[in-house]
Amino acid sequence: MISMTDVLNIRFDPSDPSKPRSINLYFDHYKGEPIYRTVVYLANSGCEWSRRTGGCTMCGTKNSALKKPISDEEFFAQLEIVKEYLGKFNATHEAPVKTLHIYNDGFFFNDSEIGPKVREAIYGIARSFNIKKVVVETNGSDIIRDNKTNNHLGRAVELLGDIEFEVTLGIESTNPLVRALYSKPDSVEDVKNSLEIIRRKGAISKGYVLVKGPLLTEVEAYEDCVSTIKTLQQWSKGERFRIEFQPVCLLPNTLHEYLMTLDRKDPYYWEPPLLSTLFRILKHFPTMGEDLYSALFAKIDTDSPWDFWLTRPHDDPETTYKIYLKLVEYYLHRKYDTIEAALKLVNEKLWEERKKQVAPHPLEERVAIVKKLLGLSKQNNMHLSDYLKTNLKLDGNFLDSCKNHIEKL
Ligand code: SF4
């Protein structure tokens, strides 16, 4: 019996490269049945894109990256701890862990982030614990490069044998302008081709789709999400493709952290998407089953569910909490419930209010300004959010103030 109450979030010293940052026990679905999954966040050097450019505007991985190379020995020490906990989880629960997510907050096939021997040790752990599926994260350029050079992906599929290998790309959106707004490292073409490469090599293609990154209104975010999932469906031409859509939450040193400090009347004031927006998105895709899900379904951290909703300005906390429970219930027992049941609880007034928010500048203009600001923050060796906090004098709405600031330089 899989139970929500068994969820665990074990944290380690985040400055120690020989310990993972955290090991988590969550619930999930595998082939239609509820299961336990283990999610490991390895101590890491930071993604190459983040180290080189400051990273994507909405990404918080830079906050936990150790910003120095992690040796194979240090990774092996981390993996010993992973083995210890997998053993404990299996010994103390009725059902063994079936899926293993190993995240290095970056590009799994990039040798400068995680070495080939470490990757092979991870596949060995999956085999020895009778794991059914291994899940990793990377980006399109990583897959394209690997396809032309080392074929680490092909080797991984070979070594894993009958264990499924799910490769997750941080797609976020298939709209090039929205991707540029987030400053993603790879092109839409690279993403499309890499999804095909992943499938061709025998792995499962999965993409993160972001709900409401910075500088998008609620409606723009909702529409972008629906259109992205439809595009991804078309690209997959009937073959299997998984999607994890991710509502953005407040993270330090991101552009949206700064945007949350604006006056609420500013059209670029940012607040997390409504939980009900996720349901509206889900409702468009009734046949995707467990291949479309949100991390929220599986994730109940130490700060949730109640505190999570109290401290984050989603829908009003009480309604949201009920929706959240419904969502979890739906996710765990989706055979017996429907999205419509949860949608009935939604506070329509909040959605109607958010629908009134209009961004006065076209997306192209927003992108052009963000690019200039990113260049300036890089020149000054600062996070974009810090650059704005230090240098931007607000005079009118956020974007007009940025334009004035740039013109005066
Ligand atoms: S979203 Fe991915 S590519 Fe972008 S900075 Fe974060 S880890 Fe790097």
C-alpha cells in the first residue's frame, strides 16, 4: 500500500561535495499503479550554462551549486549514501522503491559536470536495487553533442538493459520567444531533434513545461503551456512522450524574485500561477494519463501542504488546500476520480481577476530588454535580480523603467 504519509525529505550538509544535497521518498505512478520513487539531488558543480552566463532567468539551481568541479571520488561517496538509503527505504516499507530520479541540477551527459564512470555507477545501483526506471535531466544541446561524439546515451540504454531510462529536457516552452525570455541555452530545433534522438536510442523522452515564468501574465502562461504540450504531441507523432509541467515558485536570485517586489499594480508584478491554472491545463489533455503530470502531485515536502499554501500567494489558502488534496487524490487514485471534481472547487473569481492582467509590451520587446539586462548584469558580475535591485530606479512600470535605464547608460 503506497501512502502519502510515508513521504520523506532527508537533507545533508549542502556544502559537502561528498554528500548528496537531499534524498527524497515520494509517491508516483508506474504503469498505472501507485509506487514509491526516490529522488536524489546530488551535490554538483552547477550547470555549464549557469556557470558561463548566469543561467536561465527563472532557475534557482545556481543557489545550491558548489561552483567547483566534483571529483569522481566525491560522487562515489555520495552514491554510497544513496545506496544506504535505498536499502533503508526498501527495508521499512511494504513496497520497494521502483523509480530512481538522479538529478545533478544540470546536464547529465556533460563530462565536465558528471564523469562517465559516475554515470555507470548510477546504472549499477539501479540494477542492484531492481529499479524499474531511472530518470535524469539534461538539455537539447547536450543530447545533440553526445549523439555526434561519445554516444553516452546509447551506452546508458545498453547498460540499463530492461530498466527504462527517462531523459528529461528543460524545454519550458516551444515558443522561441518565451524560451528567449527565460534565456534557455538550446534552440527549439535542438530540442525537437534531441527528443527524436532520445527515442531512437531506446530511452523515454520527457520534457519539463514551465507554467508562468517571469514577465508572462497568467493567461499568456496558460496559453503557452497548452500550446507547448500540443506542439510536443505533434512532434512525437503518436510515439510516447512524457511531460512534467512545473508551476514556477519563488526562488532566490531569479528574475521573478525581483518582480515580486514590484507594486502589485505593475503589469509585470509576478506571483505564482494559480493552482487552478494547472487543472485548466490538465483538462485539455484527458487522454495523456500518467504521461502528463506535475511535480506537485508527487511532492509533499516538509513545508507543505498547509504551510506551502499559506506562504505562497496562489489561490486563497483554504480553497487551494482543498484543491491540492483533491489533486493528490486524483493523482494517486486517478482510476476513481476526475479533474472535473477538483475544478468544481476552484475559485473562479481569482481566475477572472488574473485574466484582467495585460502586459503592455509585446513579447519581442520584453525579450530584447531582458537580453540587454542580462548582458549588463554579466558585465557587472551580478545576478540579474541583484543588478536590478542595485541599479534600477522604478519610474513607471517595470519594463519602461528598464528601457529608461538602458537609454541613460
Ligand atoms: S534551467 Fe537548466 S539550463 Fe537553465 S540554468 Fe537551470 S539547470 Fe541550467
